[in-house]
Amino acid sequence: MSRFDQGRDRQLRWIAGRQIYLDWENFLWDSDDWSEAVALALARESGLETLSPTHWAVIHFLRDFYSYHGRAPMNKEIKQGTGLNLMELERLFPQGIKAGAKRLAGLPNPKACL
Amino acid sequence: MTAACAQLKDAQHMIYLDNAATTYPKPPHLLAQMAALYGRIGASPGRGSHDMAALAEEYIRQARVKLAAFFGAPDPARVIFTANATDSLNLAIQGLVQPGDHVIATRLEHNSVLRPLYHLQREKQITFTLVPFDGHGVVDPQAIAAAFLPRTRLVIVNHISNVLGTVQPVEEVGEICAAHGIDFLVDGSQSAGQIAVDMGAIKASAVAFTGHKSLYGPSGIGGLVLHPDLYIRPTRFGGTGIDSRDRMHTDYFPYRLEAGTPNLLGIIGLSLSLDYLLSHGIEQQHSRQMALMERLASGLLEINGIKRYSPGGASRNSAMLTVNIDGMASQDVAAILDGDFDIAVRAGLHCAPLVHEDLGTSERGAVRFSIGQFNTEAEINRTIAAMAMIAKQHS
């Protein structure tokens, strides 16, 4: 059966001592389930044993922006808000910008295009 | 490219390479002309008892004549205006198939074909067969013929793949369909305005097109061009401005397949953009864009870590190129191109999931560059340099 025919379901997993729903790409199903402990647990799964101050600054910028505006920041907003260019940001997280930074920040999985 | 457009693009500092999604910018002065004309004749076409309504209706009639000539269609009354190509394809598919019918399409199709087919199959109305494409991104017409069943009613082919950019052999498919008495629907979303789409030459029963891609019109307008012999049921019913006493929707074309107030502003924009295209020469523009595409392709292929999915060979290609950078999510590449380099592309599955399934890119998608009339060699060179920088930084 092709991916086209499959539904996209959530999965219940133990993360940082709690049972949390994640989607098929391990994004938080409910952004309110985020905590720093959850972020650290997801980071360790992606190969980051610790999160540096720069990591946390990016994560908190993304969360604060989402919380205030009700949407994820656009590309140039990310640059302005983090002080990093996007190439640097992509290198900072092992899984890149979307599956790395945005996922660890607990932002919803963007529905566009995939 | 005109000096005005060059200035505008410089001022905006953006390199727009997403013309397969929609063309940008539109031709100089088009939007202003569109608004000005709408300001002069913007009545409800054919629905008032005054000259302005009659003028508006006449403008639309002339637009149908222009489009019929453009698509090599014999009857302007069979040029049906819709909201876009998706609307056209839905109108055609749902108006042509009957319960129990079999439909043949390809694995290159856009969701605007796939989703109606999957929906009708789920509703147990039809069955369908999807013919694969080869390593050159092209469907074999004989494979389509081999898929015919006694209840095959319709064949649908995407004229140019919106992922691979490959031009499909619609002339051969049309011949086969005509020989078997099977209707042939061509999705001209990417081809109309880039290459010739002549209904007679390709023996198409119907061609679906959209106004806002290579026809350089505004969004919100498209069309379905029909062969006069094609029987198609209406699937929308309502006011047409004629035969108002009749409780039943009219059988007269084009109103048979149109209901409600037409998108006059969109039709004006489409008509004006068609004038622009024809005055600048579609073939010359296409040749220019293909030269830029070849420059982009050869430049990207020199970069370590770039994988190209669009097969080479200009005779079967359009001005579109799809690639990935090893180890990078396609959406991250697109984000970096946009955020760091002001280059607009499209990443993901491009609403054509089966193409990506067959390419092995279902999980990550791919990055598509699509060149338009107003792109320049300098922009292509900057794009190559940007991709080189991204690939090097990541490796």
C-alpha cells in the first residue's frame, strides 16, 4: 500500500516521563505538551546530548513567536529573531530547520507541501 | 525582459523561480490594464438590460474566440471558463464518467486528477489504471493502449509533468484513443503558454488549462476546451442569464457548463495576457527559458552532492528542474534559498505524490526550480552560486 493510501495517525509515546502524542514525523501532536524536558528528550533522540544556550535561544524564540502570533515565523523572521542565518540554523540542529529546530520547539508540523 | 520589470525585480531583490506554481511577475502594465478595463465594463455579463452588460458579455465572447484559436479548437462556444485547471479537470472527469466506467491516467498526474479518481473509486463509481513513467520521465503510449478494458471511457494525461518537467507524447496517445473511440482529456496546466497545445493535432477531446501559470494571467481563472463531439454532463446548475423561465439548466454551450456570474476580471486578465504572449512569441520565449534551464542544470550538476530528478534532453523537457542536496530536507533547502538568498522555489511533493513515490522522495520531497519569462542569466548564476554554498556548508 502506498503512502498515498495510508492514513497519517498519531502515536502515543513515553517522552521525558510522560505519555505524549506525536505525529508520524515525531512532531508534538499538541503544542501544549511541550516542556524543556520534552525538548531535551527529543534532542537526545536526534543525536544532541545537550542543548547549548544558542539552541535554547532558538527554541524559545520559535515558541514565543508561535505563542504570540499563532503561527510559525517566516524565514526572514527567523533570521531577525535568532540572529542566525538559515544555513547556520540548519547546521545547528542535526535534523535541520523543520525536523530539528521547529520540532524540538514543539511547533506544529507544517501541513504545506508534504 | 523590459527595463521596468528589471528595475522592479532589482528593487525587490528577489529571484522568483516558482513559475510552475504561478508566474510572477505578470507582464508589465497587465494588472493596471486589467483593472482599468474592468472599471469601464465591469457589469454582470449578459445579465443586465443595458449596454455595459452587453459589452461585458461581448468581451467574454471574444475571449472565447481568442482561446479557441489559441488551442486549435473548432468551436468558441465550447471554451468553458472555470476557476482554474483543478476546477476544469473536476468538471471534465465528473461530467464524463458513468458508474462502472474504467479510466486510464498516469503516475505523473497531479492531485487535481488523482483525487477525483480516488474519490470516484471510493464511491464505487469507477475503476482506474495508472500507467507508469520510464527512466526518462515519459509515459509509453503503448502502455496506455495495453491498459484498455471494455469499459474504458476516458484517458487522462498530464501534458507536462509538474515535477519532472517532461513533455508527454500526447500526440501518440491521442491517436490511440481516437482509433479506439475513447475520450482523451489533456491536463494543459503546465504546457499552455509554454509549448503548442493544439487540440486537433493531439486529437484531444478536452484540454484543461489555467490562466495564472504560463499564460501569465491572474489567478482565479482557467478553462476547459471541448471538442464539439464530446458529450459531457453538467455538474453545476444555476443562473446563466438565458432561458430564465426554464426550471432545468440550459443545454446550450457554453452556459451548459457555466453557472453564476463569470469572473469577468479574470477573463479580462487572461485575454490581455494572451495578447501579450502572442505578441512576444511563445516559441521564442520558450527557447530563451530552455536556455536558462540548461544553464541552471549544467551549473547545479557541477556541484557535489546535488541529485537531479528531471531527466535531461531538451526535446522532451520544459523549463523546470527538480533536485535535492544530499542529506538535506528539501524544505530546509528552500527555506535557506528564501531566507538567506532571496530565491523563491517550491519544495515538497508538488501535489504529485505518485511521482515522488516512484522517485523515492516521498519522505523528503524535492526542490523544484521553474523558470519564467522574466528570469535572467544573472539570476540563474546567482542561484547556482547559492546552491553551491548551501551544498558546501552542509557537506
